[in-house]
Amino acid sequence: MRNGVLELWARMRERLMQENGQDLVEYALAFTMIALATTASMNSLAMGINNEFIHVSSTIVTYV
């Protein structure tokens, strides 16, 4: 019985020490942070583009 428990403990410890799946988690976290930053910056980018179109259209109206 004791050998079985020690063997189980050794297997669990070996599994916990493996680093096979950590790359996927790191890539997922990086992707999530990039997606959040992109989404947050879209509003200010859209407002900037909208302001430029308003400026161009008012300039065209002034000269036409």
C-alpha cells in the first residue's frame, strides 16, 4: 500500500513539474491583452478619423 501511495505521489509531482502546456497559456494571455488593448483604442481612433473627415468636409464647403 505504501509503495502505491509513493508511486502515485511521484507521478503527480512529475506531472506538476512538466512545462508542456504553459506555452499555450502564455500565448492565450498575450493574445487576450492585445485584443483588449486594440478594442480600447478603437474608440479614440474612430473619433480621430471622424474629426478629420469633419475638418476636410468643412474645408471643402468653405472653398466651394
